Amino acid sequence: MRKVTFAEFGGPEVLRLDTAEQPHPGPGQVRIAVRAAGVNPFDWRIRTGTLQDAHPIELPAGLGLDAAGVVDELGEGVEGVEVGEHVFGVGSSAYAEFAVLSAWTRMPAGLTFEEAAGYPSVVETALRILREVGVRPGQTLLVSGASGGVGSAVLQIARDRGITVIGTAGPANQDYLRGLGAQAVTYGEGWVERVRRLGRVDAALDVAGSGVLRELIELTGDPDKVVSIADFGAAEHGVRFSGEAGSLPDALALAADLITRGRLHIPVEKSYPLAEAAAAHLDSQAGHTRGRRVLVP
């Protein structure tokens, strides 16, 4: 099968499309014929070696956590799913024609494989940081860097829970944020005052790592009311850095429910063939994404 791998840490140019042995599922796992794989910031941080201390890997290695596809092999003890079913979930080395998933759920009707591949990790992350920041119905949440996958999920899940949301993004994504039910604010000089004019901010999430933690603390009045998933210097400001995944099966089940009820939609900004994984990483690292990027075998 074809699989994206890398044998050294570095820029996107270290990625190669190789031929590899097909994986097989262990107990409690399923194998899918991959129809689409999500591209996450976690992936290119693994590729650069930035996360080697927290998530050590041996080289050469594959990449990719999120995938959607057709179940074609069941591991020992797996129940409730059959060969041929369409699922999306989380596994390893998903940038490939076949991948093993450790957590999955059936794809809601009407969802494409490309769309489905964009949900797993971002929904888990959104649920986790909403829980960790402690924002409640009736309160107001500020999301810095709100137009990407995690930001898009946070805004919609928070709105579904009765939380008022403010999102910051570039000028081109203001209407997109408004379409998700957020009050939109542009980046740049004076952005803090623009947020203040909208009213009280009870909690804030940094999902872009753009160096705004001081301002988020200023707006909320308390570093305990700020959580980051992207600024590795968060602890220096007394801010919690969230990086450990919670319950993936629960997150996937909730994602499927929200999608089915029409309460969650994350668009796919661009799809790339496996051979263009390097280009997908370059675009992801550049930021300003509206929704998700996926690879299609």
C-alpha cells in the first residue's frame, strides 16, 4: 500500500510517499480502507520534532491521527461494527491507503468521507478545552484564532450549550465566524478594545498560539480562566496548556450526534492527494485556515 512517511525531523520536504506493508488491527481495533485523512497541527509538530519529548516516536514513522473510510478488517473482540461500514475515528499512520483505528463511530448520513475525516481530533480537543476552561451557559467565551478546525468546533459546541461566543480571525473570515453564531473581531492593533466593546469576557481559549496570552488574561481578569492548546509558554503566564486527549469514543459519539442534529458543521477548505502531503503541511502551518484540510488516497 502507499503511505506517507518521514525518516528525519525537519520541514515538509522530509515527507515521502512510500510503499509499506498493510497494517492489521489488534484486539479492540478495526482496519479501514482510508478514503480521507485529516491534517492536524499535531501532525506537523511531530514531523518537526517539536513534540519529541512529550510524544516520542522512532524513525522512520508515519503520520496522521484522523481518518474516515470503509471497515475491511476487525480485531479480536470488536463488536457493534461490521466489515463494509463507513466510519470515522482516530488511529495512527492515517496518511495511507489503509489504517488501524482505536476509536471510531459510524458516519452520519449525508456526510462525505472528506468532511468526516476533519472531525475526530478537533471535536475531542474542543470538548476538552471547553471543560477545562470551565465556561458555563449564560457566560461569554472568547476564542482567539477561531476560524480553524478546533475554533470552528468550539464556537458551535459552545453555542449549542447556551454560551455566548466571540471569535477573533483575519478580515477574510469575519463573515464565516458570524455564520457560526459568533461575534467576530479582527486581529491587529486595537483588537482588545474591540472585544471590550462587546461586553464582559468570562473565559478565553487560545487555539492559534499567536502570542496573545497576556491580553486574554487581561480580558478575563484571571489566568485560570484561560486555556491554550498552541502556546508552549503558557505556564510562564500561569495559563493551563492542554495537550492530553480525553475520551475519544465519547467525543466521536457527540460529534455524530451534533452533526446529525445539524448543530455542527466543519467545512473542508482543501483536499490534497497523498503525494501532496508536504503542501498540505505548508498550508496548515501558514494558518488562516477556514475549517479543515484533508488528504485523499
